[in-house]
Amino acid sequence: MKIRALTLENVRKFGGRRVSIAGIGDGITVISEANEFGKSTFFDAIHAVVFEKHTGTSGEIQKLRPRAGGGVRITLDFELESGRYRVEKRFLAQKGATVTDLDRGTVIARDGEAEDWMAQHVAAAEQGPAGLLWVRQGVLGLEPLDGKKSEKDRLTEARRDLLSSVAGEIEQVTGGRTMDRILRRCQEDLDALATGARLSPKGAFKETEEARKALEAELAVLEQQCSDLAEALAERRRIEGELQRLDDPAEKARRESDLREARVAAQAAESHAQKIAAAKGELDLAAMRQGEAERQRRGLADAIVAAGTAAEGLAKAEALQAKAGAALDDLRAGEAGLARALEQAVAAARALRAELTQAERAERVKRARDEAERLSKLLEEVRAHIAAAAEMRERIADNPATPRALALAEAAVAEVAALRGAIAASLPRLTVTYSGETRLMQAGQPLPGGEAIALEHGAEIEMPGIGRLHVDLPQGTDTEEAQRRLAMALAAEAEALAACGADTLSAARQRAQARQADEAAAKLAEQMQRSLAPVGVDALERELASFRETVKGATHAPVRPVEEIAAALEAAETQEAEARGRLASLAAQIGDAREAAAASASALAAARDAHASAEAAAGPAEDRTARLAALAEAADRARAETATRQAAFDRLAADAPDAATAAANLKRAETAFDNARRRREQLVERRADLSARIDTRAEEGVEERRDEVAGRLAAATERAARFQAEVDALVRLRDALETARAGAREAYFEPVQDELRPLLRILHEDAGIDWETDSIMPGALRRGGETEAFDTLSGGTQEQIAILTRLAFARLFARRGQHLPIILDDALVYSDDERIVKMFTALNRVAMEQQIIVFSCRQLAFAGLGGERPDIRMEEVG
């Protein structure tokens, strides 16, 4: 089987659209598109059309439905040795299936028959081969990790069946049943003593081992108890020595003396600190009095200077105010003359504007007459096109031969012709070969020689000189079914032709052509109408009425030309603008002068306020000097007092002891005293506890019990060693037998090894695969003299080996006569740049004799794969 094309309609993300892949070749075909394009949808569609029945409603089928709902339609073109075929399946709505022979152009099976045909020719009933060769996205190994047991069993059976068919059944190459019986007896003896992959003890061996472990545990407890007893004795001796040192009278006296001295030193430091705090308070008060005296002296001096400065500012403000008032009076006098000149210019311009308005109205009336005449002619032409379009639309409404109706009629006629051809092809035929002049007759006409004549309802043939030959044909079930389908097709043909309003296909085509001509004429008339009246007939009529209203009542009084009036008006407006400009400039100057006068008045008021405030702050002028001298003398006295307080504070600070050190020393002495007391209490309590434990262990006799348990343990250890030796011997025997049988089984895996070996060498020069005989899967990779379990390999290596193994299986299927394409959906996702190029080489090697279809989102990486890039077309379905 080779896939050639795939078409999806209303499938998953392609809801309401039809997408097709065409041009799939014999070797590698790559569909490389970005994420979310729908590549996995293509994969699932191929799987569904080959393996799912069109009547199915399983979860896999439901996943094909798009969000908007509706039926799903999938078409697959493929090639078998017998020819080219197309299978089409419709799921979920209007369900159906058809198989078409593309070489003959005929439908060869429908619905249930189509499913049976697929099962027979494409092996849909046995999904194992395709499960091995068609790899869904995210599958690294030879089977999905989350697959059901039934699916994994089916894949395993497919691998076993494949190898058995090319290498013989496994029982024929493993040494026969005698080897199996020996291995089974060896395993039974081993199972009686050990169990599991780790050969855990069982039965008598387990009981002996458990007894030995119990004695070991008991001995360990007794040994620990003896050790605890020795440690308790040593610890009690050490505690008694430490208590003796703590209770020494000289040591106790030293700790108490150290504590008293630390307390006296801390109290002295605290008293001296209080004296320093008091001296600091007196110093701060003197500094505050000094600051206040100096502030008062500086304030009076600054006020005297400010009073002089304010008097000077007042004189300057009075002079500026007088100058600003005189300038404002001069500007107001010139403003009156300019106002009279502006009034004259405005009157002249007003008269000219009235004359210009009258002239412009006359111009508009003339243009309105011309437009009214043009619109009248245009409306007549538009109405004519409207009438023509209406006539065409009436004829179209009376003609039902639409393109869709004609297409249905043509399809119905073609179906009748196909059914008649199929019936004729299945009928018996009579061919006459003449050797003389005599001719056979039928219905009075001679039968032609050398021409096959179909016998649909039998025949009656006249044989001159002999008699009549009656041919009666039996009517079987197939013939009746064909006639029934032909009758249904004829009824559908009549219905489709009637829908076109015709009796024959030729008449239907003529009516369809007439409808198309009418539609073209109607569209042309409507286009002409829209071109001539894009805003509509009503708008044209309103525009015509507006122009006629403009013309109504207009007079033809002569006026000056518009250009002449406009020139005169422009000159008058220029004079008006110049007058306004001069007046505006003068007004701006007056405004500036007014603002200057106001500013000078404000400045004068501010200067007066500042002068009065400064005089009030400085006080009477006659006693300012005496008050300033008195404040200076008070400041000097305050400074002297501050210096005296600072000297007293410095003397106290210089003699001060270190309060922090005294406090730290006191804390140290108190902590040391308390620690000694608490330590003595703890030691006394610990000594009592140890004495109780020592007395208890002495009464139990733990040392004697330890020696007894040690003897029993030695005996149990000897028995366990004998059992272990027997288990080891059985394991060696079993492994030797398995090795012998494994050598025979290598022949079983030799066919797939032969196919896989050259592919593996592309990746690893010295690599080989060890197979698991039960699961028929790669169990380990041998390379560089080392063997690595398959599940310990990196994800990229596992994926590469799985794909190469599939390529080898595909070659074995082809050797067995099952030619199936390899389909990979987003494979090689874990391969680095170097390995992926080598994998591309392996794929191209196999593609020389094998069809491979690759879906991938890695457009740049898969550019190096080569292969054909098929056309992907998408169109809306409606």
C-alpha cells in the first residue's frame, strides 16, 4: 500500500474548510509546517479512514468533530499492486463509505461492502503492523507508555508473528522440550528456596535467615547495653570530679568576691553618669540664653539697615509713578483719530460686500439652470436601466436552472449512465462468427458478425433452415439489486431534470445558459444604474428639485462682474485692515502704558508699606544706638556663662569611668555565678540517673546473656550459608541453561538484526541490540564494549533506536508481502544536530524501497531530510 493523496473536510481545526495533500511520492514525503497547523490531524485522519468504521462513534471518532459540529469527511487515495483506489468515509453525520477504482473511474463498494473491502485489501482488521510503523506524536519506544494492555499485547503479537514468519517458530530453535523441563525443574527447586528477582529467602531458608537476623538484632542490643553500662560508669566518675571542683570553698569564695566587686563598680559608674547628665542640662540652658541674646542683637541691627533701604525705595517708586501717568495720557489722545478713519473704511467695505453677494447669486442661478437640464437627461437614462434589470430578474425568477441544479442533474445523468454501463458489463454477451452467407435473425434484422451483443432480458434468434433459438436468462439477486439501484437513479435523474424545468439534459443546459445570459444582462443594467446614480434615484430627484427651486423667481437684472467687485472689495478690506492694525497697535501701547502705570502705583504702595514696617521694627530713631549697645553687652555676659558651664562639664566627663565596661563586667560576673549554680544542679541530677541505670544493668546480667546469644548466632549463620550455597548453585545452573538457549534464540532474531545492523552503523559504528524474547523489544544497546539497558538510555537515543527498529520491521513486512508506508508524526524531537543528520541518512536509505511520510513542525531542522514536499491546499466549504 502506498498513499498518494489525502483530503479532509470539516475535520477538527479545519471546521468549514477542505484541506488536501497531493503529490505523495514513493520515497520520503515531508509535511513540514508550524505548530498548530494541524499535522497531527492529518495523522489521525489517515488512521481513522483506514481502521475506523464509518458507523463508529468512539472517542477517537468524536475527537475528529470540529467545534462548530457537523459531519466529518475524509478521502484517501492509495495504490495497491492491483491498481489505484480511493476510499471516502463520512463520519458522525450522513454516514457512509465508498471505494472507487481510480483506473476505471467506477465505485466498486459502498458502506458495509466498502469496510469489508478495506479489511481484505488493507488489513484493517490487524492493526498491529500499522501500530508498529505509524508513530504518533510523543511516542519514543516501540509502543506508547500509557497504552492499554490489549494494545501492547497486540503490538507484541505482531512483532512475534512477523519474526516467526521469516525465521520459524521459537520452539524449533531453543533446544526442544527437554531443555524446557530441565529449566523448569531447576526453577522449581530455586523457587522453593528463593523468590523474586533479588532471590529473597523462602521456606526453610527464610526461617533460618529470619532466626539469624533476630539473633543478630538481639546480640546488637546486648552489645549496646554492655557498652552503655561502661559509658555510664565512666560518665559518673567524670561528674563526681566536676562536682568536687565546683564545691571547692576557695572557688566558691572567688566567684562571690568577683560578683561583689562588679556590682560596686557598676554603681559608681551609674552615680558619675547622673552628675554628668546634670552638668549637661545646665550647659544646654546657658547655650539657649546665649543664642537668644545674640538673636535680639542681630535683629535690631538688621532692622536699622532695612529702614534706610526702605526710605530709598519709596523715593524711586514715587518718580516712576509720575512718568507712567504722563505717557498714558499722550497715547489716549492719538487713539480718537484712528477710530474715525476705521469707521469710514468699514462702511465702504460693507457696501461692496452687498454688491458682491448679489453678483454671486446671479452666477448660482445660471449654474442651477445648467445642472437641472443635465440631471433631467440622466434620470431618464437611469430609469431605463432600472426597467431593463427588473425585466431580467423576472425572467431569472421563472427559470430554475441554477448552476447547482444543473450540476445535480448532470451528476444524476452520469450516475444513470454509470449504472447502465455496470449492468451492461455484467450481462452475458453473444458473439456470432459467420462462415457462409446464411445469417441469424433477431426481430427481423440480421445479427452482425464479430460484434458482442448484450442479452439483457434473453433473446429469440431465428436460425434459417434450422428453427428458432430461445435464450432465457435467470434473474439473480445481484441483477435485481442493480435494477433497483438503476430505478432509483432514473427517479433521481427525472427529479433533477424537473428541478431545472427541462425533460432532457440538453434542454436543462440551454435553460441554464439562458439564465446565465439573463443574469449577466441584469448585472450589467444594475451596474450601469449604480454607475450613473451611485447615490440612488431619490437623491438625484432631490438634487434636481433643489436646482429648480434655486432658479424659481430669479431675475435677470444686470450687475457688475464678480471679479471687478471682488477687486474693489479687496482694496477696501486692505484699508480697513490697515486702520484696524494701527488702532490695535496703539491699543496695545495704551494697554502696556496702563499696565506700567498700574505697576508703578502698586510698587509705590508696596514701598510705602515696606518703609512703614521697617520703621516700626527699628523703633524710634533717637534711642536706636543705646538699645543696640545694651543688647551687645547682654550677649557678652551670656557667652561668658556658657564657657563656665562647658568647662565644668568637660572636667566631669574627663573623670568619668567606662559605664558600658562596668555593666558588661557585672553581667559577666552574674552569668558566671548563675551558670556554676545551675551546672551543679544538673550534675547532681545526672549522677543520680546514672547510678540508677548502673544498678539496673548490674542486676540483669547483660554480659552473660551477650555471650549466650553470640553462640546461637554462629550456629544459625552456618545453616544460612549452606542454604545460600544451594541457591547460588541453582542460579549458576539456570544461567548456564539460559545461555545455551539464548544462543539458539539468536537465530530467531537474526532477520531483524540483519535489517537493523546497517542502520545502526550509521549512528554507532560498533553498536548492536540485545532483544527481550518475551516482549520482542530492544532490551539493551551494546557499544564501545559496554552494554546499557534500553530504559537507562537518553530520550534521544531511545527514540533513534525505536525509529531504526521500525524501519527494520518495515523491511521485514515488505519481505512477507505486506507493503505498508512508515508514518512519523513529529519524530526525532530529542536528537541533536549531528545525530539528526545521521537519522536523515538512515531514512533515505530505507526510502529507496519504502514509502515514508514525515510530519514535523521543525521546518529548519528537517530541511536537511530532503524528500518531496507535497502541495497543501485549503478552501472554504459552503
